[in-house]
Amino acid sequence: MASPPPPRVCVTGGGGYVASWLVKLLLSRGYAVHATVRDPSDPKNAHLRRLDGAPESLLLFKADVLDRDALAAAVAGCEGVFHVASPVPADKVLDPESEVLSPAVKGTLNVLQACSANNVQKVVVVSSTAAVHYNPSWPHGRIKDESCWSDKNFCMKNENWYTAAKTIAEETALEYGEKNGLNVVTVCPCIVLGPLLQPLINTTSELLIYIIKGGPRLMKNLPWNIVDVRDVADALLLVYEKVGSSGRYICAPDRISTNDIVKLLKKSYPNYNYVNCENKDYESEVSPVTSEKLKSLGWKPRKMEETLLDSVEYFEKAGFLQDVEGCPCRLPHLFHFASD
Ligand SMILES: NC(=O)c1ccc[n+]([C@@H]2O[C@H](COP(=O)([O-])OP(=O)(O)OC[C@H]3O[C@@H](n4cnc5c(N)ncnc54)[C@H](OP(=O)(O)O)[C@@H]3O)[C@@H](O)[C@H]2O)c1
């Protein structure tokens, strides 16, 4: 008897940092994968074709999330969709609507509508703890769980466009699912670090490179929630495969201050400059978040030390820590709040 065809799923923004690890994981678990990229011929997406299992089980589709027809073609025949694509801008946002809000919010709606039209059974949307943290009404010191939402008006007033976009996009996704009978689950990762599969440096890796190389700006000793990119991929697949998963899942296992990141890395890599960091402790000023809901599904993230050390090992191998003339080390604009 012929064996049944493998389950078929789509990953949007397949060439990005998080999505590439998810595509790799899905292929390793026997899924047939449709990955959307904006330009399949761009060398920055070539790593996808080299993944184990890619020749037999990976199809690339050209799709911008603002192109509904292209999305419909990509999700056709898929039982599940992972919507990962969304801009994570490293530079200052000059036109919030076109650069961030529209691709995040309209893009999410377009993906969901394509899913409804193509009988997709379950959609996992990648949100962010950016959609959790920025809530000035949350009682000080109370642990933030999935009931805590960032205040989109507060974010927009502060021109925190990424945060506003992720919050509105996640709200839109869950509301759409409820109103239209589509099974939508969201996952909110914190700062994602760990080795890269794609050739270009993504925005959060640039933050760690800045901390290691010691950029010119003094940094605040803020507590950072960090999760490993491989554990994010695991979390996305876990909530997809768990039949009863629902609502949002915070994916933020550990936190560590800037000074403690520097201390930890200096033990294994003493020869980098590292950032100068103020001594003030912000630990008690920033309410912690909990990932208990995700852990109760069976999610087991690795230790943060492994993530940080694997990141540096990878950066060294890829040459990301070398000085390049004319390219000063820069702190992505998204993280300027963390400097003086
Ligand atoms: N990295 C983190 O720390 C972190 C934390 C929490 C949540 N997230 C979320 O995780 C997801 C992936 O982020 P990442 O860190 O992997 O960043 P990334 O490597 O920059 O990936 C972003 C992806 O989105 C795609 N994209 C952007 N605008 C698009 C558009 N209009 N149409 C189609 N694709 C578009 C990009 O495609 P191109 O290559 O064509 O630009 C890229 O593949 C995002 O939803 C982000 O908000 C990331």
C-alpha cells in the first residue's frame, strides 16, 4: 500500500532568520514545505535550497505579503501555515505605514484570508513580546502573562512603530480567527539569538554583535529576555502540532542584564572590546514575563549560556566580528532605547 503524502505546510518569509530554522525543522520532521520569499533568485535565499530534504520537499514561492494572489498560490494545498514574514527594521523608520504597519497588519490579514479561501486548518502567527511589554497600566512588578497586551496608542505616541505594528497585527490575527472560524494561534518570542542559517545579519544578531564589539554608545544595564532561534522553531511547531493549543503563547524563557551578558561572554571570549555599560540596575523596574503556558505544552528551551556562546562561535566563523573599513559597528535603531 502506498504511504500517505507528507503533511504540507507553508512558511511565509522563509528566507529570514527565524523562518529558515523553522523550514529546516519542518523538513527534518518529514513535512513538505512551501516557503514564500520575495525574490527566489536572490542569493540571500540560496541557503534554503541547501537544507537537508530541500530538493525533494521544499518549494519556493515568490510572494510579498501585500500580494494576495501570490499568497493564495503559496498556501494552496497546505493544511497549515506559519506566518513569520514581517519587517524587523534595523534603521530608523521614516514612513511607518509603508515600512512597518502595512506589511505587518495588512500582510497578516492577507495571509489569513488566503488561508480561509484555501481551507487551511491551522495558522501559527509569529508575534513578539513587543506586543506584550509596552503596557503602562500593567501593575508594577506583576508578572506579565498572555493577558498583558502592549498599548498600541502608547506605542504610536512614542513612535515605536515596530511594537505598534506587532501589537495590532497580533490582535487582528486572533480577532480574524474568532470571527471567521479559522484556527489561529500566536507565539510571542522575545529577543531571538543563536546561530544563523541565512547569509545576511538580521537585526537582533546585530544587537549582540554591537554588545560584543563595543560600539561607541554607552548602554543601559537593562534586563533582556533572550530565546534561542532553534527553540523558537521548536515552539512554533509544538503549538502547531498540539491539537488543543489556543490563543497566545509567550516564548521568553530567560532574562539577563547587559552587564551579565558581557561577563558571561568575557569568560570564553576575553579579547573583544565589549560595550561600556552603566552600573544602574533596572531589574526591579521591568516586570518579568512568564512562558509557563508554552512550557505546559511541553516546550523545553535550552540554557541561555548555550545560545550566547553558540551565537559568538557562529559570528566568528562567519566573520561577523571582524572590523570592516567604512562600516562602523552600529546599534540597530530598534534598540536605541537601550543606550544613553
Ligand atoms: N528576531 C527577533 O528577536 C524576533 C523577536 C520576536 C519576534 N520576531 C518576529 O519573527 C519574525 C521573523 O523575524 P526575524 O528576526 O527572522 O527577521 P528577518 O530575518 O528580518 O525576517 C523577516 C522576514 O520578513 C520578510 N518580509 C518583510 N517584509 C515583507 C513583505 N512585505 N513581504 C514578504 N516578506 C516580507 C523578510 O523578507 P525579505 O528577506 O525579502 O526582506 C524576511 O524574510 C517577524 O515576524 C518578527 O517580528 C523576531
